[in-house]
Amino acid sequence: MRHYRVSFKPEFNPDEITPQDAFEVGYTLAEKFTHVKHQFVIAVHKDKQYLREFLQIIPYNALC
């Protein structure tokens, strides 16, 4: 079993984007990347002066 984790630090300026908006960016990316066939986890947190986002994709559908 393999897990793929895509992690990127887009350095969103908190004055220009909300954590919810950053989450929506990650969710849209995950949907397009997985074609909604795999489960994924998205986490957004503030790290120093910017928002950081993590995306983890599970390469199989655990619900089937």
C-alpha cells in the first residue's frame, strides 16, 4: 500500500485570503488531481506570516 502526499507552501498572505478560501483551492486541486476517485485529506494552518496547506491523497478508495 502506498500513500502519496502532496505538500506545498503557497505562502498565501492572510490579509488577501481566508483559511476557508485556501481550503477551497486545495479541494479544487484534489478533485482535479484525483478525478474524485480517491479519498484525500486537506489541512490548512497558519505558519508564521502565511497560510500553509497540505494535501494527502489515498491511492485507493477505502470505502469500497
